[in-house]
Amino acid sequence: MTYKKGSLIASSLDAFVAGKREFQVVFEPTKNSSLSGFSGSKNRIFLDLLTDVRSQVVVLSRKPGDRSKTRWVATLLKETAGSISI
């Protein structure tokens, strides 16, 4: 399978080490958005996106134990008076 240039894909580490190559598309760019950067933790991925030439941070949270293709829930962080809140 091929993925659109600029996409972010994910896989289970255990499955990958075992030789499985099953990936899930976490982010795919559009004509108005691109991935500027990302970082992660155990249950979250933080995406730094450029959308219509404006920076946005999206937090993807994973439901523990959920292995379905829809396990990621996206939350846009909103900037308020010099700080960032959910």
C-alpha cells in the first residue's frame, strides 16, 4: 500500500517487531493543511498542523485497549490570551 506524501502513519510496536506491516493513517494532508511536526506520549499524539497558513495543535487521544481503526479522538487546542487550553 502507498500513502500520500506528508502523511503520518502508525503501527503497533509489538506487531511491527513481530513482522506485521499493518499501518493506520493518523494524518493525511489536504490542499489546505500540512503536518509541520508531531510528538507523542503513551496514549496521545500531538500534531502541529499548518492549516490555511495558520498553526494549529491537535491532540489525538487513544482509548486504552481499543485496537479498532477509529481509536483516535481528535481535540483542537485553542489559543486564548497567550495560553493554550483545550
